[in-house]
Amino acid sequence: MKIFRTAVALVASVTLLGGSILPAAAEGENGSLSVPGGALPQATSFTAKVDCGVPADGVAFSKVVFSIDDKRIGEKKLAPADRAVDVAVTPSFEHVGKKTLKATCASYHGKSRVLSAEVEIEPQLLLPDRSTWKSGDSVRLRGLGFQAGEKVQMSLVRVADGKVYQTLDAGVASPTGAFDFTMVIRSDVPKGDYELIATGASSGVKLKMKFYWGHSDKAGMKTTDKAGKRAKLPSTGV
């Protein structure tokens, strides 16, 4: 059996980096939320810095709840003396494009304070419709971030030599720049690491999915299939 596995997250995750106590006047009484500028890559963590500020009613904030476009992605409890925290936010497939990150500073009995910041998530990855499949199976692949109506080409590239083993015209992007294509990925190729790449003809946007066939080219990474017919993502892959 030839199996492909993917580690692409379907929802965003929030990894807490730790809280800190700031002087009362450090960020102002109304609080602040700051994020890195420029386009932020999909599936790569960025640090959001939150300072809840001074509670208007004197009741200490007990937690910070995080959301992207009003969809909750996690929370962090605050000690009574804390009002600030740094978090690592990992945007996923559904967050590509211009989004609003919100941090809601809440207390059990007092008033909440909502802080917000605009972020732009740059597309990076192709998303398959399943975690495993056999040779010959049709696999649905999706992506975001293309220009509306532009042609998209799919290529299977071996990492070791850069050789293209499969090329397909995969149709055009939707009016919202979404890509949706079903294909059979070739399995009659040399063993090693591969990238499946969807490229926009006009925008040059490239969305990728990494995997290896049989065994990885990286030292110490071998398949458990003695017949050498297993395909999967490297443990260090995206």
C-alpha cells in the first residue's frame, strides 16, 4: 500500500510565549495589540503583543481571548497582577488574505476590552482533502491567493535534481482567487523528496505541498515499508 500523509493544520493555533508585568504607563490605559508589518506567511507563526491596559472599572482582567475575523482560536489566563502577554499565532488555510486579529481582555465581573489589529496572510500551501491515499486515487487539492480567473498549472518536482515529473493545466482560479483541482499524483517516479506546486500564470503565486516517495533524501529518514513503496511527509516537512 502506498500512503501519503500530511501535517497541514486545518485551524489556527495559538502558542503562548508567556506573560509579563508592565509599568502602569508603559502602553497607556487603553491597552494595545501589535503585530509584525507586511505580509505574513501562512502556516508560519508570528508574535502578537498584547497589553490589556488599565481596567476602566478597576476589576482586573482574568484572561485574553484571541480570534481572527471573530472566530475564536485560543485564550490565555492572566494572573491578577498581569496585564500583558506575547503569543505566537499560526494562521492556517482559512485565514489567507486580509483579516482582523482581535484580543479581548475579559474579567469575571468587570467590563471587557477589545483590541484589534489588521493582518495580511500570504498564501503558501496546497491543502489536500484527505490525510492518506493509495496510488491511483484521485486527490482534491485546494489553495487561496491567486488572481481572479487566472490560469493555474500544477507541477510535480523532485527536490534532488529539480526535474519536473508531471505537469498539468489545472484550470482557472475562481472570482475570489480560490483554486480547486482533483488529480492523480504520479507514483512511478524515483524515490526521494518531492514538491507539488500550483503556479498562477499571471500573479506568479506558488502554493506547495511537500512529501517523499519510498524514502526521504535526508539522512536518517527512512520509510518503514520494506518494499519501499510508501509515500509520506518528512517529519520536518510543512
